[in-house]
Amino acid sequence: MGYLYLGMAIVGEVIGTNLLKLSDGFTKALFTVGSLFAYLFCFYFLSLSMRSIDLNVVYALWAGLGIVITTIISVVLWHEPISWITVSGIILITFGTVLLNLHIN
């Protein structure tokens, strides 16, 4: 169940981050409120995932997958540029996340 909760937390974080962009610096109320609710959803399920998965693994997966998914969305949906430095950083984060998961008892 922990990984299901973690997946829900990641979805909430990605939605919240994109709504945060749409909120335009908290000037658009609907997107601001949506972002806040998405982050509440995210942190609730993040906390549930920590009941059965180690904190370092939870945080690495949450942050790592969140970065990868958010970067893909930012390029596809928001047409933001991406550089080889960005891709290199994401690859390093991904390898770090894999290493943390291999370290599980």
C-alpha cells in the first residue's frame, strides 16, 4: 500500500506544481486554491507512505519522479526549453533514486 500512497502523493505534487504555475503568483484564486488542495492531498499521502517505506526512499522517489514528470510536462505543455545540463541532472537524480531503492533491506 505504501507505494500506492507514494504514487498518489507524486500525482498530487505534479498537479499542485502545475496549478501553481497557472496561479500566476497567487493572483488567480481558482488555481491558487487548487494548488493548495493538491499539495494538501500530496502531503497527506506522502505521510501515509512513510508508514511502510523508509523516509529516505520515499523522499528520493517523490522528489525524483516529481522532477522527471514535471520536467516532461513543462516541455510538452508549457513549451519551456530544456538543455543538456537539465537532462544530465535528471539522469543523475534518477540513478540516485535507483541506488537508494537497491539499498532496501
